[in-house]
Amino acid sequence: MRQCAPCAKGRSYIICSGMISRVLTTSCLALIVACSGGDETSPTAGGASASCSTRAYADIGGPISLIDTSGKPVTEADFEGRPSLVYFGFTYCPDVCPASLVVIDQALEKLPESIEPPRTILISIDPERDTPDAMADYISVDAFPEDIVGLTGSLEDVKAAADTFKTGFQKVEIPDSAAGYTMDHTSIVYLMDEDWSLKTFFTHDTTSTQMADCLAEHLS
């Protein structure tokens, strides 16, 4: 049975653990609200069933210090000036990560022509395997967003970035697997505005139409 751990001492993210490629459940999402100090009665906060306009938390999303697929150091400042969709995943992810990126691509295709699509940023939570070259190869898949950016870095820097987004991940050893291990992680897509502030987020069960409608609401 999948369980959501309570807020770890000294941290604000939730790890949904179970078998392979965990996704964030509704109960875990509710815990993120509690951990981040969100108030469901506030006009800028909301739970799992809240409308897309009430999912902004000032303490979710912050500084990052990583490297791109060319090995160049980047920070959140490099992405200011244009909205971004941020997702934490990894290249060996068998289903949840690629499915989420495909949904993003489909949602962007459904946006009205008058709206400039946000860029997509994939941050690896498996820097041990996800080198800049591996990330560059992975994000070149045609079914993914056209201008997707892949970021990786040291494990410490990746953890620091994940902490600012209140997202969690952990390595899960699989001795009998050729890969050797997989990564348990939350699956959330974050919409950051041009100032790198959270505008809303999408859970794993958001459809491309729902995402497109919500993005249009925020980006119009």
C-alpha cells in the first residue's frame, strides 16, 4: 500500500514511496499544503481540488544552481523574463516522467495562438546517471515540448533545488535489475511566472486539456 510520509524534520517536502516511479497522490498533495503553511481559505492557496487560480504559494519555488546540457552553470535568473513549467524527473523513469512531459507538450499545442507557450524545464533527480549529454539526448524526443531545457548537477545542488519546490525523491536499490536502482519521486508540474514565482501547479492526473485551460487563464 502506498504511503505518504509526514513532513520530514527540517524539510518541507513529501516523499510518496511504494514500488517504482511513484506519483503524488491526493493525500500527499494535501500534506504539501500543510507543510508549506498554505491556508485553504486564502485567495492564493488551495488544496488538491482547488481551481488552477488558487494554487500559488510564496514559499514553493526558489533559487536553483545547476548546469544545462552544455555543462554551463545556470540559476533561476537565467529563466526570468518568461514563464516556465518545471518538472523534476529522470531519464531512466519508465512511465511517469515521459507521460508527464507528453501531457505538457499536448497542452502547449492546445494553447491559443495568441499565447506564447512557457518553456519547459526538466530537472534531473538522478544526477549519478543523468549527465549533461544524457539529458541532451533524452529531451530530444519528438513527443516532448519543442524548447524543453534539461538541467542536472551535483546531488547536493539537485537536493537544494528540490527543497525549494517542496518536492521529494529518494534512491531505491533494485539488485536484480540491470539498471541497479530507480528513483522514487513526487510528480508535479510547476508553473513559474516571469519573475520565477509560483503561479500554479499540476498533479499527475491533470489532462492536457485541463492544463491548457489553466495555462491560458494565467498567461492571457
